[in-house]
Amino acid sequence: MTTPHWLEITEYISLATATLGTIAATATQQIAVGLTPITLTIALNLINRQRISQLNQQHKESEALQIASLNERFNQLEINSQQINLKTQQKLTQHQNSIDKMESLTQLLENLESLSQQINSQNQQQFEALKQTIVSVQTQLKNLTPKQQIVKLEDTIALLHQRLGQLEEQNQQINPQIQEQLAEIKKRSHYCINA
């Protein structure tokens, strides 16, 4: 609780004096005795009202400045929040793009691995077929005359040339696919590193 201002205390004293002055004026029949304290009380009341009005105005102005300052801070916080949200969204988009590129690169690597396994499997099968052909020719050569052996060897050499030609043709078809896959992997890994 705040202590009252000296004008308020004086106003109350003046009001009590005016009341006593009115009683004294009634008893003595002199109006001047009663009017002087009442006039003083009214004057003090007007002065006190102006003081209170000025205090209220100062208080309102102070509150308006505080509200304006708070509004400015709030607006700045909102702008900062929007900027942070935008930067966060941009970072998330960049990370998502990097993840997408990495997934794409992973898919390419899986495709290359699958292609490599297919090539290895085909090469293994053809190697086994050639091995069986050589074993079969060796077995057949044991029971043949030298002239028949030469004919059989010539036929076998022609067959081996044919199979080698097929292998070379397959390798020529598969090699560009592998080169293309490797080039794509290099290209995407470059993008992932730079992203």
C-alpha cells in the first residue's frame, strides 16, 4: 500500500476544516468563516484532480510505450521464427534430396552387382561347358586313329572358336551396360558429394 500524497492529506484536512467552518458559520452567523475553508477545499480538490489526471496520462503513455515495445519484440520474434522455419525447411529439402540420390545410387549399385553376378554365372556355365567338351574330345580321341583324331581336333577347334566368338559377343554386349552403369554411379556419387 502506497503512502498518500501530501495534497490528498491536505485535502482531507481542508474538508474537515470546511465542515467545522460550516458548523461555526451556522453558530456565529458569519458566512465568511464557513466559505473560506470550503473554497480552500474546492481549490485543493481541483489541484489534486489535475495531478491525478497527469499521473494517469503518464501511466497510459508509459503503458502504450511498453505495449509498442512488446509488439515490436513479438513481430521480430515472428520474423525470426519464419526465417528459422524457412532455413529448416531448406535444410530438410537438401537432406531429402541427398537421401533420394543415395537411394538411387544404392539402386544402381545393386543393379550393377546383379549384372556382375549374371555375367559370372554365364561365364561359369560356359567354362564348364568348354571343360566338358575338352574332356569329351579327349575321351573320343583315345579310341580314334591318328587321321580321325586330326579331323576330330579340327572340328573341336572350330567349335571352340565358335564358342569363344559367342563369349566375345556377349562380353561386347554386356561391357557397354557395365560402363554405362559405372558412369551413372560416378555421376550420381559426384552429385551426392557436392549436395
